[in-house]
Amino acid sequence: MTHSYRVAVVGATGYVGQRFVTLLDSHPWFHVDRLFASPRSAGKSYRDAVDGRWRLTTPVPSASAALMVESSEAIEDKLDGIDLVFCAVDMPKDAVRELEERMARTETVVVSNNSAHRATPDVPMVVPEINHEHLALIPAQRRRLGTSHGFIAVKPNCSIQSYVPALSPLLDFGIEQLFVSTYQAISGAGKTFADWPEMVENLIPYIGGEEEKSEVEPLRIWGRFAGDHIVPATKPLISAQCYRVAVQEGHTASVSVSFREKPGRGEILERWAACAGRPQQLELPSAPRQFLHYFDEDNRPQPRLDADLEGGMAVSIGRLREDPILDWKFTCLSHNTLRGAAGGAVLTAELLAAEGYLAR
Ligand SMILES: NC(=O)c1ccc[n+]([C@@H]2O[C@H](COP(=O)([O-])OP(=O)(O)OC[C@H]3O[C@@H](n4cnc5c(N)ncnc54)[C@H](OP(=O)(O)O)[C@@H]3O)[C@@H](O)[C@H]2O)c1
């Protein structure tokens, strides 16, 4: 089956929005037709709207540079002919929740990076390799919204996408307790060192709301589909500490974990090497060939060397060793604005297309 969809990006001028516009520039299935942002950017060409605040090392894609940025106010009147919206906006949660529902009610599919709908019972929150079966919530959501086609799907918080992929293939050993510390890049706050100089040579031991999300969202990802909602997993107990560090791209997680039945080192490495999901089976355009990469070197993974692995869509793991208190400890790394944000959302949309959820 061939796929071709007309796409809008909402929040196109932001850090994640710039990633979307760049990733979609050469996408085989998705074609950017409209770009939305706040009234501050509306009425400018995309090139002018991002002038002086383009955060990526690649240039503004020429196909989008001349598109006019529109205000997302009354967006429900502006989505005619659009099949799919990617949304990444910095707005109050209630406003985002309402904006995304208004878009879905126009029979448009919304794939969101925002946290506003991550706890909405009938909204699937998906890491495509791990819990694609949660897409089965979509019919229930359509009934609630009164749509025949439109719905919202979300991706989880960027920080959990380093350690949740590494732990998912080990779930059947019975994960009991998990201590995780995350070392998160400044791009996760939509910043570079130029606009956040206080972060040079610095660490901030607090990221608002992040520890709560890091403790709760994995349990939903590992939860069970129950018709119109997900029953969250009850284990493991998770304790998270989240730090902002002087890194531009790439969130690192340090994990200590205990199991009901402690696996051997060989079993863990085998599970990681064999880990693949629907994106790999379906050979989706943005799917990494190998989802999890284990590094034998003691000093890997490192954000500068490894965050871009497989187009920033693979997860890197290293330093697997016995933990004197719990059972095992190791380090994980994922690219926060690619796998953890725009790339993960594009992969989710590809999965939705391949599974027939975008077909009218
Ligand atoms: N950065 C990451 O690694 C990451 C990862 C996962 C999820 N997220 C989430 O993605 C979202 C965006 O993050 P970001 O880092 O890209 O933020 P950002 O760089 O600050 O960009 C924010 C975007 O929101 C737009 N916006 C602000 N107020 C608006 C309004 N009233 N109406 C319409 N658009 C409005 C901005 O438009 P103007 O340019 O016109 O102001 C801009 O396009 C946030 O919810 C964030 O939590 C970010």
C-alpha cells in the first residue's frame, strides 16, 4: 500500500517544531502543507519567523522556508484537507488539551509531544516498539469525541525513552524496584547554550514535574489495555531523580534495578540484542534497524558520540554490572528531540498509517 498524507505542524517555530519540519522535509509519506505557531510568528514566512532562533545545525529546509506561518487561534477553521497534525507547543496544559481536542474534532489525526493528554484514559501514549497494542484505545476515544476519524495519540516524556526501552525486554523477569537518575540535555527545555548561558559548566538538580512523570509514565506504557482505558502496571516501584546538565542533545539515565528472578548477564544482553517491535517488523521509514545498541566500552554511551545513532532513533546502553544493593545497574542514552520528541512522534504516525488509522 502507498501512503501520502498532508501534514501540519503546530508549534513549528520551536525547538521540537524545527525538528519536525526538518525530519518531514524528505519524508516519503508525509508532506508539510501548513505551519502554525503563536500570533507572534503569524503572518511571517517560516524562514523569517525562525530567523535568529534556528537551533539546528542543518539549514532551514527550502520546501518549508517560504510557507507562511499561521496563528493557531481558531485552528479548527484552518485544517481543511490536512490529514495529520504534529503538535509541540509551549502553552498552559488546559489550553493544549482544548486545542488538541478541537483539532481532533475536525476529523484530523493529532500526534502530540505535549504532556496535556498523557493521562487522558482513552488517549494512547505510545513508544511504537513497546506498546503498539495501546492504539486499540482509538475507537473508544472517537466515540467520546464524536468523531468518525479524528483522534489524539501522544508520546511519553522524553526522559523515560532512554530507560523504559532497556527495561521492557526484561519485564518477564519481574522488575521489582527501580532507581533511575536522569541527566537531561538543555534542548529538552527548548534551549541552546546561547540562550541559556547559566547552563555552561553547570548542573541544576531540578526539572519541574519531571520526576513525577518519570515515575508514573513507565507504568502506563507497561499497562494493560482494558477496552476504553489502560490499567497501569503496579510494578516496579520507581524512584527518579532528574538533573539538567550541560549537554546540548541527549538524555542519559543511570539505572539500578531488582528482579523477582534475577536474570544472568548473558540473558540481559541477549534480550537487548533481540529487541525489536512493530516498527522493525513493518520496516517503517523512521524505524532504527537495531532498536537497542549495547556498548562494551566502559566509557560509553556518551551524548556527543552516541545520541545520533541510527538517525537519533536508537537507544544506547552500556556499563551493565552487578549492583551491590539491587541486582543490576547500567547506563542508557537516547536523543531527546529525535527519539524523545519529533522523531518518536513521526514514528508513531508511521505506525498509525501502516496500521490503517490514517486511512479515511
Ligand atoms: N524539547 C524537547 O526535548 C521536548 C521533548 C518532548 C516534549 N517536548 C514538549 O514539546 C513542546 C514544545 O517544546 P519545545 O522545546 O519545542 O518548546 P519551544 O522551543 O519553546 O517552542 C514552543 C512553540 O510553541 C509555540 N507557542 C507558544 N505559545 C503559543 C500559542 N499561544 N499558540 C500557538 N503556539 C504557541 C511557539 O510559537 P512562537 O515561536 O510563535 O512563540 C513555538 O513554536 C512542550 O510541550 C514540551 O514539553 C519537548
